[in-house]
Amino acid sequence: MSATGGDPLPEPPGERPLPLPRSAWIRLAAAVGLALVAIALFPRARGDRPPLASLALIGAVIAGVTTVALYTIVRKNLRLPSRVAASFALAFVLIALVKFLLAPLGLYEVNAMKALDDYLGTVADPVGASITAGTVFGLYALVYWIVYRVVGPRGVRSRVRVRKRTLVLGLVVLGLVGLSGAWLIALAVLVAPGQYLEFVFASGAGVVVAAALAIAATLIGSAFKALERRPQVVPEVGAIVSLFWLGLGFLALYHVLWIVYVLVLGSIWPLRTVTPK
């Protein structure tokens, strides 16, 4: 019963992510297929670096097909407001353009003047590309999680909290790594992602990359903030949790596609590398 003796309080809605129907997975698979076709077919030109037109075409196709799938899933399957879906989709358009247009453009621009150091691989080989993608994805995921924690609906933020045991385990592992000297290996492994980020942000496109990512984070934050301000427009709390995991999944998808993309580019326009003595 309520404190005033009226009707009993309603049970809080469940916080489990909503399962996506088969149609959503089909749309997503079609978008990934079109993105891979664009990566495989479009980058064809002569010269020592990919032309802007090719990068722009690929970036536009990937951003278009993936964000259309994202928007329709948010609207039709999660049944969230069009404003939320539009903010989320536009944020991922910017992220896709950064990953598949601005970042490769900056990488090749700086690489024309400075070679990549090849310690345990560079972004030009599968190992280095995978390490770089995993590290950069971790940075994206961290910022995304922070935005969600800061502005997301208070009633569901606990679903993605860091558990104390996980935090303690992480500190113990870091301590063992530091004591064992394995941090030297970790630093060597992180050379590839470190150089990639250095080249991208040192290029002429670096300021645009930073601005685009800041706007994307703001748009994602505004989408979650809108759900907190107007909880009556949310059919189920599970839809908000699903939106969080959907966005995280798309970030992971972009980085997997990026591995394929950078390897294709590197096979056509090899990056300049040097092995330190």
C-alpha cells in the first residue's frame, strides 16, 4: 500500500535488455554486408595514398547503412521517441565518419612525412590493426560509459556499474603486472595504437576529429538525458538498457569493420614503416 493508504504502488519495471527480433538482426546483417562490399570495391585509385573521394564515398556508405539500421532498431524495436533515435543515429554518423574518413585521411597525411615504428606490428598488419582497434575501442567504450553514468536515467544506471570485486581484481592484476616487469611488454604492444592516435590527432584533420567526437558524445548524452526528463515516453525500462548495449555493440562493430578497412587500404597504399634498431 502507498503511504497515504491508497492503491498499492506498482511494481518497478524490469531492467533486462529487450531481445531484438529477427527482423532487426536481418537489417543489421544487411548493413554490415553493404559496408563490407563498399570497403572491398570502392578503394581503387593510383598514387601513394588513398584519395579523399574514395575515403569519403566509403565513409558515407558505412555511416549511412549502419545508422539507418540503428535508427530503425531504436524506433521500431525499442519503441523510443524519434528525437532520441535521431540524436543517437547522428552521433554514430559522426563516429563512422571519424573512423572511416577523417582518421585514415590523417594517418596517411602524417605518414607521408613520418614513418610508423614497427615494434610488434603497426596498423598496416593484422596483429597491429587488431591491437589498435581493441585499444581505441576501449577508449570509446570508456567515454560512452561515462556519458551514460553522468546523464543516463538514474533508475537504470546501476545495470552497467562496475562491481567492486571486478575493480579489486583489476587492481590486483595491475599490481602483479607492475611487479613482474610485464608492463614493458604492455608498452611495446601499445606502440601501434599510440602511434595511430598520435598520427591522427597531429594531422590537419585532428581538430575536426576531436570536434566530431565531442559533438557525438554530446548527442548521445542528450538522448539519454531526454529519457530521464520524460520517463513517460519510455515503454519499458529494459528499452533504455537495450539502448546502452546497442550503442556499445555498434561501437564494437565499427572497430571490427575498421580492422578490415585499414588492412584493405594498406594492401593498396602501403604505409611507410621503419624497424627501430
